[in-house]
Amino acid sequence: MNPIFSALQTSVFEVMSRLARETGAVNLGQGFPDDPGPLDVRQKAADAVVNGWNQYPPMMGIPELRQAAATHFKHWQGLDLDADSEVMVTSGATEAIAGALMALITPGDEVVLFEPMYDAYLPLVRRAGGIPKFVTLTPPAFGLTEEALARAFSPKTKVVLFNNPLNPTATIFSEADLDLLADFCIRHDAVAICDEVWEHVVFDGHRHKPMLARPGMRERTVKISSAGKIFSLTGWKVGMVMAAPKLMRVLSKAHQYVTFTTPPNLQAAVAYGLGKDDSYFEGMRADFQRSRDRFADGLKGLGFSVLPSVGTYFLNVDIAPLGESDDVAFCQRLVTENGVAAIPVSAFYAEGAVKNVVRFCFAKHDATLDAALERLAAWKKAA
Ligand code: GLN
């Protein structure tokens, strides 16, 4: 068996969701919304299942969705993308990331990773033969520094795998950070694989700034987006990959031998959804922001130390002021004894020593958030 995978544990999201089911805990661990997603988009999918094409769609994705993605990202992010040569549909963003790593890495190449990082990144990089080089980001800002980048980059750097907005920290990199990273990529002739799945889930008036649009990055960026995050339909697993033709030709080779295609009916519904009025996207953000504020206020009222959240639907709590120094043990107790599932942020670090931050998902109905707050209040009182 391959030792990289045989040595892996079950993902923390799966573990926590299972524990939540077993214990009847309120599940604020794995990130998925209570909301079932926009009805018109789901109805489009249903209609496409019943009345549409259910055989293999084109390997690169249905033309309507590739065009809709190009139009959508022109409108929202000012990107000029050619639907035929620069957009590909994948079965979720994780497939897109795995495929990009397979397509771009030759064993022995160095890959710059930023921790905390999504748990799939490291095993996928290693399995592709990449040598990970970490930039460790620390609370509360989780920003970049020239020194940290200089330590991670070398003449062997081939790829950086960059997530912005960043899960689990709920932060957005500043424009200065983006320019700094772009500068390092250009100087080292590296490709930036940019996991931008949270691009629409940003608050307080922020607008997402794609790496692809930075000067000098057009030809060396792979932008990855996710319908699951844009429409709160996390089970659909419809991803979109955007890159210059030279990169896309190679990325498509990985895709054609991993999943080949993605359900055509879901693609049709996503194509429709991407064309929805601005009000849908603004409304989605406003709803999440309201939930964020409700939950953050509740936590602060209970005396928890809440870190800022400006993107993603997560909120982090610093547990050090509670006298807690082990986020894994804390989350284990919280779910089994107090009925609330959360995610220990140390699960997102390979090397860094951050063990005092716990992530909660607030993309939930008010009643769910309130139930969690009630249980946390009981925990606080007993502590
Ligand atoms: N992206 C989700 C999160 O961060 C997890 C997805 C999964 O369970 N693999 O919670």
C-alpha cells in the first residue's frame, strides 16, 4: 500500500460529523450550510435530470457552463477568460486541486504551502511527488512576510498552493500580500494554484481579488472555484478551473483520466445559477454576515475570545484565555460532554504549533446557532 495514504487518519471533518451524529451534538464542525441552497437552481438540476442529457457530457464541461463561468468572473472579478481554451469543469474543487498537482509537479519539485491549510493539500502534494515547503501563518492576522516567503522559496520551487479567502482562519490576504506572493512566483518561475472557493463568501463590503488578475500572474495562475460554495450546495461537487491555454492543456489531461466528466444536469443548473442577479450573491453574503454576527455576539456574551471573520463561513475562538492549551482535547470534550461539534485548527497545521484555536461553522439557521450557544453557556457555567 502507498505509505502516504496508509498512514493517514480519517479526515477531521468526517470524524467530527460522525461524532456529532452519534452523540446528537449540534454540528458546527464540518463546513456545510443548514440552508438547502437556492430553489430555482435545484429545480434546474431536477429538470435537467428528467428532461435533459444524462450521458457523458464533453470532457471539458458543457459549453453553457464554461461560457457562464467566463461571463460570471468577468462581471464579478474583471477577468477576461476564453470559455473554450481557459475554463474547465471538474467534479469539485478537490478534484481540480489534485489534478493540478498531478499535472504540474514532477517528483522532487518543491511546493510552497501555507499553514493552516486545508487537510487534503499535503497528502495530495506528497503523492504527486512534491516536496512541501511551509510558510506558517499565525494569529491574529495570518498574513505573509517577505522573510517567511524567502525561507520557503528556492530554485526548486515549482508550485505554490494558495487558499484565499483562507479556510480555517476566515481571513483574506491583503493586496500587499498578494503582490508579494506574485513577485516571488514570478522571480522563481512558479505556478500559483489558487483555491478561491470562498471568493463569494466575503463580508463587510470586501470584494475578492483573484491572483490571476495580478500583474505577471495571468500565465502562471490556476484559479479554482466551487459551485458548492457559491450556491451552498456542498454535495454537488461541481468545480471550475480557469487558466491560460498553455496550462489548461496539461490540466485537462489529468482531469480526463481522473473523473473525465461531471454530471451534466448539475452543470446545467450551475450555468443557470452563475447568471443570477447580483442580488442573489449580495443576499447570500448578507445572510451569512447576519449569522456570523449573531453567533459572534453570542460567543462574546459568554466571554469567549472571538477572532475576526471576514470571509468563509467560519468563526474561530482562541481557547488560551479559557486556560485550554490542546484544541483537539477541547473539541473532543465539547462534542462528547457538551453536545457541540467544532474543528480543532491544529488539524490544518503540519509543522506549526498553533493549538489554541477552534473553528465553528456559522452557516446555520438561527435555531441551530442558538442551540449551540445554549450548550456553550452550560459548558461555561460548569467550567
Ligand atoms: N470544506 C469543508 C470544511 O472546511 C470540509 C469538506 C470535507 O468534509 N471534506 O469544513
